Amino acid sequence: MNQFDKIVQRLEHDWPDWQVWYVPRAVSRPRILWCARRWDGIGETINADSADELAQYLADQTPS
């Protein structure tokens, strides 16, 4: 398991309703695109430039 897979595992643990993955990019900066979508298929896919940014987006999507 690489460092990115560990981050995916942590994010999915913290937000179990969401499927999280990353996409390595060959040309763009930053080199990794972070993505998430709800397991139930409701809503759109969220994309972020960092795992921390994705975590903030997921927190914003979670009802209080």
C-alpha cells in the first residue's frame, strides 16, 4: 500500500458514505487529483487538488 492508498483509506474511514480515489496526472500541477462520490450514487463527483481540500469538501457536504 502506498502513501496515497493510506490517505484514501483514512478518508473513507472518516466519511464512510463516500468512495474516495485519486488520479495521477502526467502534466498538470498538482500531480494528484483527489476525487470522491457517494456510494449511493446521489450527487456529483467532488474533485480537489489535495487530500486536505477534499476532506474539507466532504466535511462541508456532511449534515451537522
